[in-house]
Amino acid sequence: RQPGMAEAEAAGDAGPGPAPAREGAELAAVIGATVPTGFEQTAAEEVQEKLGSASRISRDRGKIYFEVPARSLPQVHRLRSVDNLFVVVQEFKDYQFKENKEDALKDLEDLVKKLPWTDPLKVWELNNSLKKKKTKRKKHNLQSPASREKLSDGGEEGGADQNNTNDQEDCVQTPVAVESTGGQDTEKPQGVTSRTGVEEEEDNEQADVKVEVQASSESGTKAGDDQTGKGEAKVLRFRVTCNRAGDKHSFTSNEAARDFGGAVQERFQWKADMTNFDVEVLLNIHNNEVVVGIALTEESLHRRNITHFGPTTLRSTLAYGMLRLCDPQPTDIIVDPMCGTGAIPIEGAAEWPYCYHIAGDNSPQAVKRAANNICSLLRKNESKDSSAALGVPLDIIQWDICNLPLRTGSVDIVVTDMPFGKRIGSKKKNWDLYPACLMEMGRICTPGTGRAVLLTQDKKCFAKALSRVGHIWRRAQTVWVNVGGLHAAVYLLRRTWERAEERRSFW
């Protein structure tokens, strides 16, 4: 137990003072994490490896649950494969909803009084105290107060893994927290994240709806039993977010959040506030599964490394999942030939520093943004420990994907997000581009051991291109993912022993 405690203290002290720290040491938490749909297993493996906890993968895709001691919260925030975190108050595997709307909503209201809130609220408090310490330390280290204010007070979450927001001229600044919960059997996504890092909502009844509870009574003078504070009773502000999927419910997400939120307000005397809230209570309903939780992240952790966003910036969490799929080994040379703003190589350099990462793109604007993102990462490393500020094992080059300036057979791994033909390029261009890319990737990869992990939504074109280069690439695995509401696939390919010839005609 000692190393865990030491790490927790190093990452921002376990708790606000001796008594809570002692209490926090025994406090356990069931943590829920949203992850990129399709990469639930990857996230579970990471949790096992870094926290030693087994995970349960939710039937409601895109979520995993695991139990950790509350003192491990700093390590939980350092997970690379999770987007948003929450502490579970209670979980109902088979909740029986009444058919009548009024009765069903009344049951949800009554549920609030019966839930075991005390420990989850202690975990939430501990999480806040860690966050405040991080913020103070950052204020001490960083130069630009103006840029910090842009982040609002939630931006320093996750400590070491969060971005600096200097140089954000290209940054899309709309962090809205809608969970991604792609339906299990349908291809219709329910409230998903776009590739720009901006959250989008699908406009169907099953969509995850973010609901702000505006209570009619703005009263509430005491902060409830679980309030921290220096003697004075600070009234906590809160909102309820309901994510609902399934067609058997008689009520909408809005109605559930409104009535559940009213009961939460009554129970704690908190004040409802839709934008400037302290506590976000989550009500996740997926068919007959109901999970009540309290959010531990205000901004998705997937935004951790990127400060300059392009039109199709990939989520860092998805980039991590793709890299992990190809099992990088020390000294591997990893190339992203269509790197865009650099999400994949930056994630790779941060998590696999014993590999060498080369990134390139044909767009000068993309190369400039990626270079700026690398500079931000270097600055962040300096601010963490200026005495031993290390560079990152990563270079960025402008090049032509079909004619790479790399020696034949010199690369171990290719990982890239291929153009979908929607925001960038076109489906028509992909018919020429994909086979040419696969041939060139085959040429630079080591025969027999080389591998490639490629993400695309243009699955038809990819399958055709792959059939043309079947002599150099074999498909080993396919992971179905949800990217900004688009049903996409991540393909793991293995390089055959065949020598790649210089061929110019593919079709």
C-alpha cells in the first residue's frame, strides 16, 4: 500500500489534511469511465496494468467500471484510454420502470432518498482537493494567467495530462460534455463526439440529452451534510445530466433529469445552476440498466495533448487505443504518414518514449499545427520539471504519402487516420489514394514483422484496396468504432514476407 500512497501524495497530496487522508486511505470507489466505443477491452487492459483492478465492460457500449481505493485517484486521471470519469453512487442491473410516465418519474424521485450518497461524495471531495492542488502548482509554474483563464476553473483536471492553453489560435474551444454511447445493435450513434473534438448530438429520441435542472425555488442556505468549507455554509451548485438509450421508456431524458434533479435539490438543499456548477450528477439509463454517478472530470481527458485543432483532429484516447493495438516495442520506428495535427504521434511519444516517432502530412497547415502541438508538449514537460526537461522522440515532416522519403523496409509500425472522404478529400479520390498508400506503407515496413493500424470510415474502398495488395498486407483484426457519429473501422494489418515491388498501376 505504501507506494500507492507515496504516488498519491506526489501527485497532489492524498486529501486536504491528516484526518481526511487517513479516512481516504480506506475509502474505496467504483469508478465509471467512458471510453471510445470499440476500445472497451483496451481500456480494461490498461486499468488492469496500471491500477491492478479488474474492469467490467458495460453492455451499454463505450463504458467500463472498476473499483479502486480513493487514494488512487491521481493514477486514475492519468489513464490514457478514458474520456470522462465518474464515481458510481449506485447501479441497478434490472430496474423495472413503471409503464405510466408519472409513476416512472415518481419512482426516480423517490430513488434519490434511498441512494448511498455519503462515500461517493467523499470521493468527489477528495477529487476536488487534488484538482485544487494541481491548479495551484500550475499557477506557480506557468507564465500566462490570461491563457489560463480561458480554461475556466475545470481545465486543470487530470493534472499532468492536461493541456496548457497557450497559442490557441486554431483551437476549437467548445468543450461540451456529452457521453458517447453508441447503440449496441444499431449503427445509429446516440450523442457522440465529432472528430474535431467538438461534441455533437444526434437529434433522435434516443439521443443523450444534457439537461440542466432549473429549480423553481432558488432557496438553500446550507450545503448539505457532506459539504467541505471553512465554517461558513457555502451552498453547492449542481446540475443533473441524463443519458438515456432504449425505446421502452415512457419519459424523455429531459423529464427524468428534471424530476430526479428536483429530488436531489430537496435532499441536499443545493442550488441548481446549469453552467456554473460544482457537482454534476449523472443519471445513465440504458434500457433496464440504471447507473447514478457523480462526475469527476469537467472536461474530457481526450483533449489532453492538443492545443491546435484541425478539421479532423483525432481524440487522444482513440489514438492511444490504435497505438496499443499494434503493441509497440522499445526501439520501434513508428510512422504516421497522414498525421494531421499530430494526435497519434504526440500520444505515441508521450506514452512510448522508447520508440522513435515520425509524423508527416502533405498539408503545410497541418504540419504547422502539429509542430505547434509538439511545442506545447515540450513546454508542458519543462513546466513539470525544468531541471530535467527532455525533448520528445518525434519529428514532423511535410511529404507526399505516395512517395515517402524513407528507406524500403526501415519502419516497424505505421499508424494513421486515413481520410474519410468527408471533411477532407473525397470518396472518389480515395479509390486512387488508398491502394497507393497501402503499397507505399508496405514498401517502408519491415517484411514479416511490420504492422499497420489504420482508421477509416470508407470501409468499402479500403476493402477493395486491401484485396489488391493482399500479397503484402494481411488483415489481423478489425475494431468497430464511433468517430463523430460516423461508423468507422480500425484495421490491424500484418506485413507479409513478400518483397514490395515498385508498381505504379493498382486497379
